[in-house]
Amino acid sequence: MKFLKFKKHNEDVPIGKIVCIGRNYLEHAKEMGNEKPDEFPIVFLKPASTVIYSGENVIHPTYSDNLQHEVELVLYIGEEVKNATDEEAENAIHGYTVGLDMTLRDLQFEFKKKGDPWTLAKCFDTATVLSEIVLKKDYLLKGNEKILLKVNDEIKQSSSIDKMIFSQIEIIKFISTRMKLEKGDLIFTGTPEGVSKVVPGDKIYAELENISNLETKIIE
Ligand code: MG
């Protein structure tokens, strides 16, 4: 079982489900060859067993030739919520951090073509990199924080979370109409443009302004 790590606080919270949003930045949707989704965000899941923390290594699966990074704002759900109102959605977010939704892009494209689920492109061991969670009572997100990712010191992704198509509140409201959210759940809110292939030996640094940063290395 995997537990969350908090900045400045000690609490044993097992990681629940990790709910991920796809295509939540217009420029990233375009670079993937997709139009902006019209009504609802794309939703998929990653299991807690895929999580590693900053300082640990991402193990490159041998069966993929295109492992890519996706840096994302991650929301920490601190209380159960179902069919959330705006206020309930806001209250359900107890903290934030930065995370990587590592993706096997070659497998994902194949699955998309066939209409198959993305599961195996997103759920290999070490596919989810997390940093410590900053609780909302310690820092309230302004909503325009910068989000950044570097590979070997070269900036690859650089955006701001106010470019998200669906807001934090809209995301939680929508997900909670389809499945309840519980304490310990995480929401990956989508990645901005600039995703790129990484190979063994590459070092990734990612940062969400005023919140947290993380480092990881790709290994065989
Ligand atoms: Mg993603």
C-alpha cells in the first residue's frame, strides 16, 4: 500500500484512486492532434501501485519506444464528495502538489486507433511521480501559478494553470457525478503542451510555482 507524503504535516493517508484528466490544455490537445473536448473532460484512472516519489527512478518499460513526460497540477481530495456543488468541490480539495503522468505514447496511439482503453499505456510500475502535498491551509492556490518541466536542464513544458480548459471545481463536480471521491484520492488535472520522449539516463525536474517540485531519473 502506498501512502501520501505531506509537507510540514504527518498524517498516514493511503493513496486512493488516481483520477486523471486528458486534454485539459488546448495547446497540448492540438499537439496530440485532437480538438478541444466540448462538454466533458476525458477521464482515466491510474492505480496507486504505480506511484513513486521525487528522488526515485522511473523504470523505462522494455516494450515501449516512446516514453513521454506529462507534468500536471495534482489535487488532493481530503473528504468524501458525491454530486458536488461548487462549494463542496472547493471544500473537497485539501491540498495540491506537482506530479508526472508518465505515458507510453506509442502504446497509447495504438490503443486510441483501435478504440481500446489506455490502461497499459498509463499504468506501468513507476508511471506516476509525486511530490509532497501542500495543504490548502498552508498555501491557497491563486490559480495562475506557473508549471514547468525540464529534461536535462532544458525547459520542455512551461505554462500556467490558468490555461486549464476545465477548472479544478468543474473537474471535481463532473467526476463526482460519475463516481464518489474519497479522502486520499488524487486528481491529475492534465498536462500543458511540450510533452516529449525521454530515454534511460535522462533527468527530469518539474515544478509547480509556490507549491512543490520533484526530480526523477529514467533508468532501464
Ligand atoms: Mg496526463
